[in-house]
Amino acid sequence: MSLDDPVSVANEALAIANQNKFMINNLWILIATALVFVMHLGFAALESGFVQRKNVVNILFKNVMIICIGLLSYYIIGFNLMYPGSNAGGYFVFPEFLVSANSEDLTTAYGNYTIWTDFIFQGMFAATCCTIVSGAVAERIKLMPFILFCCLFVSISYPITGFWKWGAGWLDARGFYDFAGSTLVHSVGGWGALAGIILLGPRKGKFTTAGIKPIPGHSMPLAAVGVFLLWFGWFGFNGGSVLSADPGLVSKVFVTTSLAAAAGGLGAILISILIYKSFDLSMALNGILGGLVGITASADSVSAISSIMIGLIAGLIIPLSISAFDKMKLDDPVGATSVHLVCGIWGTIAVAIFGEYDKGIGEWSDQLIGIAAVGLFTFSFAFIIFYLLKLSMGIRVSEQEERKGLDIEEHNFIAYS
């Protein structure tokens, strides 16, 4: 190349700049993947803190198995089912098995990142939906039926509804909008959790003739650490969903995510004081998570003030939703259905209220149709799988096992001496 040829110099400079941009984008998505992985540590701490000490080993074992099962099943079938690269506007594509790559999939020809980066980032999301279910059904579900449910849920149900939007399926064609998964991840987990707790029934002693009996978790410090780890990981969950290292958009998403979380915590405390006359730490923690779930659908496309409103309303919803589920005698030890299902629905609706979109994207009708379609499919799938497992092998431990604790009965081990 001659330095006297300005066109050649410019072309080479552009090629180097594009390659550097590709490397930076790819690196950021991998960093975001690591942050989402930390969320699994957060869920493990939160859920183990919210359960009784006799069930800590069991809930931790389920969290360990979920990430193992989630990644393997998503690699074998889920990723290609969710992102088939064909049938745009469709409902379902039967995928090829196993993720594979050629030379173009590892360069800018594939996108802002390689196919391996794409898979591992999406795989961390996939495992999250079963982690949501594990907390809601804690302290009374048998281990093996739950593991079988997770295999099917992560490899089939989650990818199908994810394809409808993120894989360029029919919801995407309609204009449904869900930036990072208020519906496609969190509500999906929430619908699965709801199906599970309906068929399982409440824990023994939760609902008595004298009224609702609280069953407190064994470690609020552990639960609080879990929430802070989840907040930390959410920077990757939402920030990585920009799918590039765009400095303006990534930094905006960090801000809207944090403001919504902070407002969610305050909102939940406000309702807790007004209704229950107490500074309830568990409500504050779930309020933060509710704010994070609520902003996830629109973190890239709302103003800072709007993100505060979205998070605040999510926080206000949390105590009311937990109380409503208790009145319906639906026992959820960690409040997963309120945080992920109810606030996930709210966050998806908030897109139509606060979102800064062009006409035809994220409108009321599209958002409501998306919520209903994903909810109907996911709840039906989860209910049928849980019901078949209940008929074939049973899904609930015996009363004696529940009384002793699942750590002893399922694992012959205890968390604390």
C-alpha cells in the first residue's frame, strides 16, 4: 500500500477501526455474560436465605443443577430452537441439534459478536427462568421431578416463546417490544412458578384455621447479599442486551436500571409502612427486584424520570401482590410470582405508557397480545408437565419429609452443624 494513495489508506484505517469495534463489542457481551452468571449466585443466596435452615442444601443443590442443566439443554436444542435464522414471523421452527459454527460465525459476518458469544450470553438467560421457579416451589417439591421439569422448560418452552420476539417470530412482526425480558424471561419463569405452586399446594402450617402463618426464612443477611448480587448482575442482564458496546446506550441502560431498582425498594417500603406498620426488610428486597424486573422491558428506551416511575410502581405492587397470593392460598416462599410474574407484566405494559418508540412499535394492543400469548403458552406447558409428573412419579414430598426438612430426606446432609 502506498501512502500516496489516500483511498487505500482510508480503507485500511476503516477496516482496522471496524475490527477493533467488533473486538470491543464482543468483549463487552462476554463481560455481560459473566455478570449474568453472577446472578445465579445471587438467586442461590436469596433463595437459601428465604427458606428454613432445614431446606438450605436442597435449594442450593437445585440452583447448582439449574445452571448445569440449563446450559447443556440450551446448547443441545434450545438455542437453535430460539434462533433458527429462518421462518421470520412464524410460530415454531424445528431446529438442528447442537450449536455449531463456521469461520463466518466467528467474524463480523455474523454480527457484533461471534456465535459462541451469542450462545453463552443467551444460555445464561435461559437458565434464569428455571431459577425463578425453584424459589416458588421450595420446601416441598421432590428433587427429580423438578430437574425433569427444568430440562423440558429450558429446552422447549422458553425457546419457543423467545423465538416469537427475539428470534424474529410473529410477536416481533406485530411490533411487540421487550428489550431484555420482562415477559420473555421473568414472566415466563413466573408463569412456570404459578403452575407449580397451584399443583403442589401450600407448605404445611402456612394456612391455618386461625389465619395465615408466616414462615420466615432462616437468614436475612444471606437474602440481602443475594439481592445486591442480583442488582450487580442486572447490569450485564440489561446492559448486555444492547448487544453492542455502544457507549451512550449502555450507560443509559445502567442508569435506568439502577434508578428503577432504587425506586422499587422505596415503593415497597412505603406500602409496607402504610399497610403493615413496619419497616419490612424482605419487602424492601423484593421491591428492589420488582423494580429491576419492571424496567427490563424498556431500559433502553425510557427517560431517567420514567424509569423511576416504572420502578416505583413495581415496588408499590410487590406487597399488594404478595398479600393477594396469600389470600388465594398460593404459597410462594420467596415471592417469585409477585416479583417476576406480576412485575414482569407491569414492565411490559409500561413500554406502551413510557416508551419512546416510533408509531407501531410497543403499542398497547401489541404489548397486551404478547403478554397474553406468552402467558397462555407458558402456563399451559408448565401446568401439563407438572401434572404429568404428579401423576407418574409424584411431585410433592411426604408430610414427614417436609417436617424433617428436605436436606435430610433428599440429600442426607445439612447446611449447618
